[in-house]
Amino acid sequence: MENFILIFICLAAGMGLQRISLFADNAPQTLNLYVIWVALPALILRQVPTLSFSTDLFILLLMPWLMVVLGAVLVFVASRLFCWSREVTAVLLLTVPLGNTSFLGIPMIEAFWGAEMVSYGIIYDQFGSFLALSTYGSFVLALYSEQERQGAGEILKKVLMFPPFIALIVALVFAKHLQQPALAGSLSLIASSLVPVVIFAIGLQLKIKLAPGQTIPFCFGLTTKLLIAPFAALFICQLLGLDGPAARIAVFEAGMPPMVTAGAMAMSAGLAPRLTAALVGWGILLSFASLSLLSVFI
């Protein structure tokens, strides 16, 4: 419940302060740069060293990557069909395949399925969404952050120099050292600022009306993320004959709205910020209804 209240407070504060023009026009970009360079690396350095693996939970490891592939393919097809710009395509490539499986996903699992099912959601998030953000997300941002075409070497260099990716490598190499209580506690405090800052930045940019030409990408993005993706996940589980608790949570997590951190990555690069804010902000609000519907089908 605290997570839900925090989301609404930060979103409402951002939207309210947007109306009185208290913050500078570039405030959202500044806040998102803080997320990318400080808060998100801290979260990666804190969480990655604690990961554990169990082979009997393979659907929780496989499903998030299948959703990344499915989302990316659908975005590419729709982009060609509707002739969307590079920045709109980039925003959808970040927000459609990557879901808010941690901050919103974990409390939603507890609310709909009980606390005993939360561990399944953590595995889905940490081994799937979290690693996809650091790898796939870094690649997309490197590929689309500039309008001109870039060579493979330039893209690879941007991925390797992207702060979350660097933090991922450091976390894997120095896992034991990063679990020292004092350091781990400090990283946790820094990481805890990520979601409030991102949601507040989204509120500063969230508009009731979208920019011209963004209505179709907006509707496509949320329809794909909240409805098509989870029901595709449900079909995959039925096809594989999976109907246990792990499979149910995998389907439920596949229906989470766009990841706030993926939105922050897009906005930090100046990629269609109004569309990004709308996808993340309205996605969170609409997910309360879509997840209720999904839980009935599961």
C-alpha cells in the first residue's frame, strides 16, 4: 500500500507544480540524469550481488526475455506500418518490452496473490527485467539517442560506457565486497530515491493532451503492454503445459505497465518526453484495471 500512495503523491506533486511553473523547463531532464548516473547504478550495485538461481523456476527466467523479443518485434512492425519517427520508435522500444515488475509488480503480486508468491516476482524481476534494462535498454538508448546513423563500434562503445551497464559489470565482479553492511546500506538509501524522483519527473511532464501524432503510438504502446503481452504470455504457458504458481506469476508480471526507469532513460536522452511521460504515468493508472482483468483469466 505504501508504494501505491508514494506513486500517487509524487505524480500529483509533479503535475501540480507543473501548473505553477515553479521548476525550470529542463528540470525533468536534470532529474532523469540523476536517476541514470546515480540512483539506478546504486540500485544495480545493491541488488545484483544478492541474486540467486534455481533451475526449476525456468519460466520466470525465460518469460521476461520472451516479452522483450515480442515487444520489440511488435514495435518494429508497427513503426514500419505507421512510419513513426526514430524517437517515437525508441520510446516504444524501451517502454513496451520492459515492465514495472519490481516497484509496482511486487506489491501487486502481494495484493492479488498473497505474500507467499512474492518470491516468484523477485526472480522474474531480478533475472529478467532488471538485466534486460541494463543490457537491452542500454543498447536501444545507444542506438537511438542521436538522429544520425551510428556504426556498430560507436553503438558498442555507448553501451559499454552507459552508467547502468558499467554498474552491472562492477556488481558482478565485486559482488562480495558490495555486500558489506555499511556499503550495502548506503547504496540502498541512494537507490530508494529512484522511483520518487522518476515519478515526480513524469508528473512534471505529464499532459492530458498528447503532442500531435502521438495518439496512435500511445494507444499502441499501452494496449500492447497491458493486454497483448500478458495474454501472449498466458498462451505460451498453456502451450508448454505450465499452470503452477511460477507460471501464473510470470504471466501476471508480463502484464505490468511500462517500467519507470526505462521511461527515465528515454527522457534523459530527450526522446519524445511527453509521450514517454504519458505511457508511464497513464500506464500505472490503467494497470489497476488491466491487472484485475488479467488475474481473472489466470
